[in-house]
Amino acid sequence: MKKYILALLGTSLLSGCATVPLATQEADQQAKQFIAPKDKAALYIYRNSFFGGQ
């Protein structure tokens, strides 16, 4: 039973370490332009933290 719990814990810790490919520099710059439509408002939210709420 102890081995099962350790295996489950190890698997859950390793599954949280995921990486994703980054966008190209051109796509990154295009996404950051953020131009609002003429008759609408735009809201840009930037979070400068790793986990969001800290």
C-alpha cells in the first residue's frame, strides 16, 4: 500500500511539470498590439506572477 501511495504521489508531481512550445517572435508581437474596435472598449489584463493569485 505504501508503494502505491508513493507511486501515485510521484506520478502526480511529475505530471505537473509540463512545457509548451512558445510562439514565434512575430506572432508574439502581433498578439501584443491589441487594437480595440472603434466603437468598443478593450481591456488587457496582465498577471506578473507564476501561479496567478500570489
